[in-house]
Amino acid sequence: MLIVVCIKQVPDTTQVQIDPVTNTLVREGIPFIANPYDTHALEEALRLKDQFGMRVVAVSMGPPNAEATLRKALAVGADEAILLSDRVFGGADTLATSNVLSAAIKKLNEQEEVGLVLCGKQTIDGDTAQVGPGIATRNGYSQLTLVDRVDQVDLAGKKIRVRRKLEGRHEIVEAPMPAMLTVVRELNRPRYPTVPLRLESEDREVKVWNNEALKLDVNSIGLKGSPTWVSRIFSPEREKGEIVGDGLHDPKGTSRLLIEKLLSKDLLPV
Amino acid sequence: MTVEKKPVKKPRGKARLIEGRCIACGARCESSCPVNIISMNDAGEPVINAEKCIGCVKCVKVCPAQAIDMFFTPEEQQLLDELMKTADAALEEDDPEAAALASKLAQYRNVWVFIEQTEGEPARVSWELLGKGRELADALGVELIAVVFGEKVENLCHESFAYGADKAYLVDAPVFRFYRTEVYLKALCQLIETHKPEIILMGATGLGRDLAGAVATVVGTGLTADCTGLGIDDKRNLMQTRPAFGGNIMATIMCDKFRPQMATVRPHVMTLPERREGASGEIVPISCPIDEKDILTKVLEVINDKKGKDHVDVAGAEFIVSGGRGMMGPANFALLKELADELGGVVGASRSAVDAGWMPHDRQVGQTGKTVRPKIYIACGISGAIQHLVGMQDSDLIIAINRDKEAPIFEVAHYGIVGDLFQVVPELVLGIRELKQQ
Amino acid sequence: MTPNFIIYAPLLAVSLLFFSWSCYKRFALIAVGQPENRFEQLDQRIMGVLTYALGQKRVMARSFGLNHAVIFWAFLVLLLANGEFLISGLFPALNLALLPGPIHHLLQFAFDAVSLLALAGVVLAAGRRLFFAPDYMETSYTSAKSAEAFLILGSIALLMLAYFGLHGAMIAMGKESATYMPVSGLASTLLAAVPAENLQALVSFFWWLHALVLLLFINYLPHSKHMHILTAIPNCFFKSLEKPNTQPREEFVKGGRFGAGSVDQLAWKDLLDGFSCTECGRCQSVCPAAITGKPLNPRQVVHDIKINLLKGSLEQDSYVPGQPLIGTGEGSVSEDAIWSCTTCGACMAACPVLIEQMPKVVKMRRHLVQMKSQFPEELLNLFENMEGRSNPWGIAPTDRTKWYATMDVKPFDADTTEYLLYVGCAGSFDSRQKHVTVALAHILDAAGISWGILGKEELCCGDSLRRLGNEFVFDKLAKQNVALFNEKRITKVITQCPHCFTTLKNDYRQYGLELEVIHHSELIDSLLTSGKLKLNHQVKELGKIAFHDSCYLGRHNDVYDPPRNVIAAATGSAPQEFERNHENSFCCGAGGGRMWMEEQLGSRINLNRIEEALAGKPDTLCVSCPYCLTMFADGIKDLQADQIQVKDIAEVVAEGLRPVNQ
Ligand SMILES: Cc1cc2nc3c(=O)[nH]c(=O)nc-3n(C[C@H](O)[C@H](O)[C@H](O)COP(=O)(O)OP(=O)(O)OC[C@H]3O[C@@H](n4cnc5c(N)ncnc54)[C@H](O)[C@@H]3O)c2cc1C
Ligand SMILES: Cc1cc2nc3c(=O)[nH]c(=O)nc-3n(C[C@H](O)[C@H](O)[C@H](O)COP(=O)(O)OP(=O)(O)OC[C@H]3O[C@@H](n4cnc5c(N)ncnc54)[C@H](O)[C@@H]3O)c2cc1C
Ligand code: SF4
Ligand code: SF4
Ligand code: SF4
Ligand code: SF4
């Protein structure tokens, strides 16, 4: 049985800065990394592999250089890596992205039964959290988002029980497999690759599938298959640090002032 | 006035990348180019083979970052300027395709807001959305409709009217008691198919994002995530503004060729509308033939985080009030606990406070403790050593209370109060309590 | 006097055979270690033997060391005496009397006197073990009062007594003259009461006593810690010529094994070290981890390696380890022990036989990190931050320039700037250390130095990675750095961090990069001495200043005087010394990557050092390392000694640059 892990290569956005003069994104020298949530998804897959002996396939849709990210997945123990790369996949929104990913997963399913698909909760660039549900819906899998604990996997009964982390509450949910899970950081602590595995992964194959392999309608993928488009990008108003009031001499007034400020931005959970 | 008859060919120019603007959006330009002359480099930026450019401007239009413009040689530029002077304003061509699209889109009307509830308890964001939805509906001249799913939740329809809805679609059945993607998905898709809304808004909550992503996929329309701003443009299209790249940029997203236009909206961003007691509207009960037997997904247990408080998980908390050496002693942490309780959060600590034995190690935030990313982090009596900062600087909002105005914590704080925490914190608690009583 | 040839000859033969076999077994085991070249620069090696082995330099550094030196030198002299004894036992004609008279007489005198010295030494040693044993002689496996120790001391004493008995009786019988053997002569007077006819029996008795004890002693040696009698001299010969703070490179080829997870993955010298350990406990007595109650004890590490090696079996050419090197129980080193090391190097500086304890720990770390991915949780962030963002905290590299918001700082350019100021991660990101960077920048400007920085191109030096055993990532980082330095044609580098200092200076040399690396204390010292830097006033406002030697500046790189000179020049008086200073300085607790780990076991190392400082009641603690700065600042707060401030040496000097009227 296969576990498919979807990994997106993203720019390390914590290193992104806004040029104060031109007010544009400074991307110079910013490395690409695996989306951090996806490394937790991969880790969970590897743990299930250790426990049940399933095979782990890492899949990514992206430009040719996303191969580097998949190679890292091989270095921590993924059995196979597939890069979905084609000009016609480019410029995709989440609808088009999930189309390509779900097609690739279906294709994998033809070779070996897919039991689980693991995604990150969201990416740190697009930030939408929509691709996972897109895959689950297209492939008719159970959809379990925001998983922070996997309680039980019943391979024979094809059932999985997880805990989901929601606002102010947790839910224990049981669902039939195949299932698509999106995972949060609290789920686990990703392992660190050993050097022998790293060295070995250097010449393992990362398969590349283009649209000839997936045979998708070009109007349903990439830019053409994307109902949303980004019309404009601008820099947010930077909130510079601000010293509120005079806390030394007027603690009461200052506290009220702070509460007002938080309220005006609707930041207080009351 | 004599117009020269010579047929001057309007120079089309060549596409060119403007240095430093590209955000590596994922090769939109490359895929838009009809003659395949754009390739992407390792940094994810386009390399345009300008010689072969046919000047179709597709890449320019598609680039979200306005990173590509058309370049003209000085001669061409001169020609253009002349043409500009002479040419009449170009007439909008009648595009048959556009007309067909317009009539298709016209079938969709009204603004819907999905009312989220857990065990009958509504999510506040739903009311915020009714406020925004009202604005949008008024701008479009359509109805604002609340969509209520659940078991025994008719009261939420009335509540929706109080917050501005004209009408409510009510799906009320035991199978809807707990949110399960499959069930809600089927019902909402059925509703969309029959009633064709032009806009659907949901809270960008765990539930909202789970459902919206599935619905948009089945309906085959665009979905914009986690919006912080919504507006209507001059063509009845929804302009959806949202942060991306970890909040480093804002993007305005359009979905102008598809309906419904779906968006999830970040909680606490839209203002809560005033509640109009006794406002009424039409409740449209909808029945969805879903049999519990067919639904294999079961919610076995819902754990309220506020109740099961024996295990405090600082790493996953949404509100954290942390204390440092400035707390002076273990007993004073009760003060922070009060504030944390008001916010529904937990108490964290700096290593100094942990070393002093005032707090257990599992509450330590920082380099050798937990890394936290709460919505609000309040640092009380913490100086802000780098070992502490690395554990909390990704918090959405940082508030620092410290009596030393030079303390490095103020460098990362969004709001700082220079003062004695023993005076400020109790005032904050009082202030929030008063607010709650209002 | 002729002993029974028939009995003695086979006895001697068997003894020698057994001894040779024992030695062979052990030396063959040493050969299972990994190859390592320890044969280059013979002149230096011979010097090493002369100073440390024959000269007993390290041994005598401790108060009781003279005693050992005396026994050792006596032993060397008596080697000759006992050689003669064993041979003349077989062939009575072959003896030292064949030598020219004066030489023979000199030797007779020497043997006699030296035997007395040895006897005294042995008695003193036994007395010390019995009545004044320092606690560092105890470990969980050995004790100062161990039977082995007394067995050895006892047999040496017996040998001496038998010697005097034998020669006393001979003199009494008139077969030898007391002229050149005063002590034996004294013994003969004691034997005066013995009837003449019994004297021959007495001679035989003492002779056999001497012979048996000697043969037993020889055969016991290889099986005891006194193997060091045989290995200590070679161990000094094969000492590391470089400072062993720099670990050897590893070659990352597929199918390789990295670090040491089993005893045969250590180098042969590491194994020789095991047999050379005298179990003196000096390393233990200075180890900050051991002192603060952590499970690491360098002496035990060395001992465990020996035990582990002996537990394995050597069949034909293949060695099968008897138990894992890393684990629990005697013969294995625990993971907690391995992660407790601060790589301070105190153990190596203390060891009389030049054993290299710390590199063994790093080799085991390498195994854990690189083969097993097993390390304290906190290090995961560190490793990923280092690899992804080239700094330990994972801060955006663009923030490296934030420290000079209010200053005009030039980028390094080989054509226009002379020195690179390598700011370092702490100097760039840590708000406290940023003040030091600014102070240093002001000093450089005031002295008219031409300098520049790499800004956001600067990478971490990788010190912590290397000491933590993540050689793979260190290797990548080092190569990037070396390429960057070469590309920018950088030759002179100023650092404000001893860890950057040692890494750029010593570690990168292994990558072919020769730099002139100057620690800021050295630079400021030379600027003050040459008069290029002039202070506006003598710094009195910091009160009494105590100076702490950072391990990586002092012990690892022998920079002791420059910081002291700087303080003296800036304040007008020499700094106050900690009780443990210079080579004996005590770690702040942050080295070896400990800076990135929680200190859960035992007591805190920084507190130990601060308590030591408090004894001298200083007003200011002066450091020259960003890690020490953090450790001291934290320790002072923990001990509520807030009246003391911690300053970097650059800040002390910058204080003096301020105009007087301010
Ligand atoms: C500024 C900006 C704003 C955008 N806003 C929207 C928007 O509002 N709506 C919209 O539909 N699109 C939007 N997009 C496009 C969207 O980012 C891309 O479609 C992207 O390919 C997938 O979305 P995501 O990064 O948000 O992934 P998410 O849905 O957040 O990803 C969830 C998980 O899906 C998996 N996954 C996602 N992408 C891939 C991949 N390429 N390969 C393998 N696994 C993957 C990963 O496991 C990931 O953790 C935006 C793009 C930009 C640049
Ligand atoms: C290896 C190592 C790992 C470390 N890991 C961590 C870690 O994970 N997390 C961590 O937090 N630290 C860590 N540290 C410790 C770090 O270096 C700092 O010492 C620590 O963060 C300081 O804690 P503090 O801010 O509470 O105390 P202090 O630095 O003493 O600051 C106390 C602050 O309280 C203010 N104050 C005092 N009284 C009042 C009052 N009445 N009202 C308002 N303000 C007041 C003071 O102005 C001061 O700024 C680590 C250190 C080391 C060496
Ligand atoms: S203008 Fe048209 S032809 Fe030229 S690069 Fe852009 S898309 Fe390609
Ligand atoms: S479309 Fe614009 S932002 Fe996207 S890759 Fe091309 S130039 Fe960059
Ligand atoms: S290097 Fe320092 S901490 Fe490590 S074993 Fe030696 S003395 Fe102990
Ligand atoms: S390793 Fe060196 S210092 Fe330590 S006990 Fe052995 S001989 Fe003594």
C-alpha cells in the first residue's frame, strides 16, 4: 500500500523582506525549501512506513529545480519521488494544482493501491490550504484536515482515526481509507537525514512526469485551468513597533489605550 | 485637419523583465506566452528571449507583480507618441465570447454567507461576514442570504437576520449535527446548483477552509483563501485581497470568469455589525437526502480545549502570556494566568523564570524551549534575549510589557508598554473584563 | 651466588614468553584502529618525548607530581639494574662488574641511592592514597584505594627491600663492598646479627624474592593500568602536533561509515591512548562536565574505550567488537556523557601522558549525528538553521547588516580595504553582542584601520556544527566559506569571537585556506602598544575588572596576554585573576555546541564559574567571547549578583574612547 506525500517547493518566506525604498519583495539569495508543513507530513508517512511497511512516494508539482526538494525527501527515507513538471502546469491556482496532483495520485494508484495521501496544512507562500481538500474531493478520499495526531491506522479494516486541531477544540474523527490528511506542525518532529542516506539519495532517480504522462485537458491545468488570477500585488502596511501611552505614569490609561488599539483591529478574542 | 493616410504599423515592442519585481509566482508568464519564448531560471524568474517576442502583451497582463513591461526603442517610442497624438480613443470591440460569458455569469445572483456552528454554538466570524456581505449585496443590489446547516439550529437563522441577512437557507437534520466534509459538501453543492449564488463567503477557520476547498473543487470555481479585504469592481466582480508569502505581500485575487466567486475570510478582520434585535427574514427550509448509514466518517469525540486544561501545550496555543524574571516570584504568575484566561490562552515563560523554578520547563519559550506562533504573544518582564526571541518572533502580534524602555523585546514588539507589569497587567485584565460585560 | 639454573631458566623463559604474548595481544588490538599518520616531523616528536615523557613536564605540574617523577626516573635507572639482575641470574659471568671500575662503582652507587628514593616515593604514594586521596581519583569503576594500586606499590616496595636485603647480605658475607652502596651497607649492619652460615640462605631468599616479584610485576603490567609504563613514552611520541581542538576531516563517499560507533572506528592512536591512561584522574579533576555532576568523565571515556577494545575478539584479521561503543555499562560511553562535553580542552591540557580525550567525544558525536541522526532535540533547529540560513538562530541573512544602523560601514573590497571584520552570527544578531560589534567598529575607526564587512554575504563559520559532530554540514559550509574568501581575496581577518577565530584559523587550514586571523583582543593590544589607538581617558568607571580566559582563545590558541595587556592599558592596572586562570581556566559552559542545548543534568557550569568570580568581589567581569558574555550575564542574574556587569574587552576600551567630559 502506498502513502503519497505532497511536497511543494517554496521560497523561504521568513527570509523574504520588503525593500523599504521600492516597496517590493527582496528575493535575492532567498533559498527554496520544502514547505515546512510538508516535512511534517513526510515524517508521519515515514513513521507509518516504519510501523506498517507501507511505501512512501513523495510527489511535487513544480519547476525542474524542485527536484532538489524531492531529493531531500529521498534522503530521509521516501521510497520514490515524482516531480510533476511541464510548462502547461505553470501558473496554476489551487484548482488546477489539485487537478494535476490528483491525476498523478490516480496514476500511482493504478500501480499500487494508495491508502493515504498526506499534505501540509498549507504552504508558506500561497498560504491557501486548499490543495489538500481539492485532491481529496477529486479522488473521493476521506478528507481529514488539520490533523495533529494519528491515533490508529487499521489497514485490514481500511479505517483511520485521527485527532484534528480546530479553534479552541480538538476532534477525534474516524474515517474510511483511502484518506487525505493535512497536517499541522504539532503532529511530530521531522527526522534529520543520516549522511549515508543523503549521499545515497544523490544518485537516486527522481522521476519526472509531464502532461504526456498525465494526459490532462490543457484547459483544466496551469494558467488556463485556473479560475482565479492575481490581479495585483502590493506590500502590506508594515506595522512598525509602537510604544503605547505612558505605562510608567498612567498604567490604567495605557492599558485602556492598548485594548482600544487591539479592538480597532479586531484582534481581541472577545 | 488632415490625417496622414500612410498606414503606420503600431510598434508592439518587446517584453522585458523589470529588475527586482518578480516574486516567482509560479511561472505564470512562461505559461502565458503563445510563442514559448519565456523560460524560468533557478530563482524562478523568467528569462525572455526578446528577439522572438511578438509583443502580444500576454505575459505583461498575467504577471501579478507588474514585473514585465513592454520595451520600445527610441524610434518606436517616438512613433508611438505620434500615434498617440493622432489616434482616437480605441473603441472597445464587441467580443462575442465576452457576451456569452456575461450572460452565463448573469445567471448567478446573491451573496451567501455560510454560518458556521459547532454543537449549536455559532462562530463569531459568521456574523462578521454578514456585515461585510451586507455591504457587498447592497453594492450589487442583491439579497444577502445566510446558509445554516446543523441539527436544531433554526435559532441561528433568526440570529442571522439580526446581523443583516435577508433570507436563510436552513438545512436541519441529525446527520448535520457534527461537521463532516462529505455531508456538508453534498448539501452545499446541491444548494449552489439550484440557487446559483454569485458570491459565497465563509470564515477562514478550520471548518470553513475544509469545506470551501472541497466545494470549490466540485463546483469547479475559484476560491480565494483567508481574505482580509473584499470589494466589488466596476464589472460586478469580487476583488479579494489577501496576504500571502507569510504576510509579506498582499494580493488582490479575481475570479471574473467563474461563478460563484468563493472566498474564505480571516476572523477578526471584518467588523462585527451591530445586532438588530428582532429583525426578521425568510427561512427557506431545504431538505437534503443524506442517510447517516452512507456516511462512514464519524466524529467520535469533541474535546473542548478550555476544559481539558491539565496538559497545557504552549507550542500550539493561540494566545500566550509569558512571564520572565521580571515576575519576581512564582506566585505572581497567577496574574498572568488571569490575563491568559481572559484571552482563552496559556501562560509561557522565559528560561530565567523556568530556571528560577517558577514555571515548569515545558512552558519555556525559546531556543532551547518551545517555538510558538500564537495570534497574540504578551511578554511580561522579559528582556528579549535572542534565545527567547527566536522562539516567539513569528507570532502574529507581539505585545511587550517591560519597565526598561531599552529592553530588546521592544525591537520585535508590535505594541510595547513601558511600565511596571504589576500595575499594567491587572489593568489589562480589568479592561478586558469590562469589555466582556458590555 | 648462583641460583638454580634448572629452575630459573625455564621460569624466566616462560615469564618472558607470557609477557611478550600479553604485549602482543594488546598491540595487535591497537592495530584494529583506523589509520592516521602520526609519524611526520620526527624532531618535534622526539622533543615531545623528552619534555613530556622523560622530562615529566605535565606530571610535575601538579603538587604531588614530583613524587611520580622521582619514581619514574628511579625506574629508568633501575631498568638497567634489573636487566643485569635477570641476565646474570642465567649467566653469572655476564654482569656489570665487567665494566671499567669507576663506571661500575658509579652504577652501584646510583642503583643503591635510587632504590632508596623509589622506596620513599612508593611509601609516600601509598600514604597519599590511604590518607589524602583527592576525590578525582574516584570513578564508578576505580577507586584511589583499589587493590591494583596497592599491589603495584607493594611490589615496587618489595623489590626495593629485596634489593637491599640481597646486597646487605652480600656485603655482610664480604662478597661485595659497602663503599659504593651506602644504603645496602646500612642494611648489612642490620644483618650483622645473623649467623654467617645463614647468610647464604638469606642471599638466596632475597634473590628469589627479587626475581619472583620482578617476574610477576612484569607480567602483571600489561594487564593493569601500569601498562602505561610501556605505552606512555610512545604515546608522547605520537602526540598530536596540531592542537587537537581541530578535528580531522572526513571524506564523504558513498558506503562510508562516519564517526565512531564501534571501537574499531576510532583511530589507532585513540586505542593506544586507552592503554596509556595512568588513571591519574587529572582530566576528571578539571572537566567542567564532571565537576558539575554530569555523566561525562574524560578519564572514564578513555577507560571505557580500553575495556571495550579488550572485550572484542580478534580473529585472523577481523576484529569483532564485544559491545557497542555508545551505550550503557562499563566499556560503553553514554549518550548523555557524549553530549555533555563543552570541548573546553581542559582534559587534554591536564593529561600527563598527552591523551586526547575530547576528539574521541567528537568522533562519537559524529557517529550519532551522521549515522544515527540521534541528538538532543534542541539541535534539530540548530542544524536546520545552519544549513538553511547559515546562522544558528535561523534569522534572515539580510538582517546581518542591521547592527550598524547608525554607522557608516563599508563592504569588504580587497582593493580598498585591508582587513575583513568577520562579524559572526552573535555579533550580527544577538542584541547584546551587537553592542560589542559597534564598540569594536568604533575602535577600528579610531585607530584608522581600513576595514570592511561581508554583510549579508557572510556565512556562519560552522564552529558549533563541527564540535557537535555534524561534519557533513560543516564540510559544506567550510567549502562555501573558503570559496567566498578566495573569491574576495581576503587575507586578513579580524574576529570578535574565539570560535570564529579558531575555525577560520585552524579548521579552514585543512581546506587549504591560510588566513591571518586576528582576535580583536590581539589587534587592540597591538594598536594600543603601537600608539595607533589612543584613549581619551583611563577607564575607571568599570571598577575592579576580572578577566576570564575563553577556552577557544586561551587553551586552544594560547592567546593569554593580549587581553590582559589591553585591560591594563585601558584601566591602568592589570585585571584581577580568577582562581583558575590561563591554562587552568574553567569553561563558561557554552563551547562544543552546548550553547544550543539545555543544561538539564548536574548543576550549571556557568554558575560554577560565576561563584568563583564572586570570591574576588569584582565590579566587572571582562570576557572576549559572545558565548561567555551570554553565559556570564545569565549566571549573574541567576545568582542575583546584579551589582556585577559583564563587558567584552572591546567595550572596556570603547569606554576609554569617550570624550572625558561626557
Ligand atoms: C500571491 C498569491 C496568492 C494566491 N492566492 C490564491 C488563492 O487565493 N486561491 C487560489 O486558488 N490560488 C491562489 N494562488 C495560487 C496558489 O498559491 C498555487 O495554486 C499553488 O500551486 C497551490 O496553492 P498553495 O501554495 O496555497 O497550497 P496549499 O493549498 O496551501 O497547500 C496545501 C498542501 O498541498 C500540497 N501542495 C500544494 N501545492 C503543491 C505542489 N505544487 N506540489 C505538491 N504538493 C502541493 C502540499 O502538501 C501543501 O502543504 C496564489 C498565488 C500567489 C502567488
Ligand atoms: C544555552 C542557553 C539556552 C537558552 N535558551 C533560552 C530559551 O529557550 N528561552 C529563553 O527565554 N531564554 C533562554 N536562554 C536565556 C537567555 O539568554 C536570557 O537569559 C533569558 O531569556 C532572560 O530571561 P528574562 O528576559 O526573563 O530575564 P531578564 O533578562 O533578567 O529580564 C527581565 C526583564 O524584566 C524587566 N522587569 C523587571 N521587573 C519588571 C516589572 N516590575 N515590570 C516590568 N518589567 C520588569 C526588566 O526590565 C528586564 O528587562 C538561554 C540561554 C542559554 C545560555
Ligand atoms: S509579449 Fe507575448 S510573445 Fe512576448 S514574451 Fe510576453 S507573452 Fe511572449
Ligand atoms: S509572472 Fe511575473 S511574478 Fe510570475 S514568474 Fe513571471 S515575472 Fe515573475
Ligand atoms: S573537553 Fe572539557 S568538557 Fe570535554 S571532556 Fe574534556 S574537560 Fe570535559
Ligand atoms: S586520560 Fe590522562 S589525565 Fe585522564 S586519567 Fe588518564 S592519564 Fe590521567
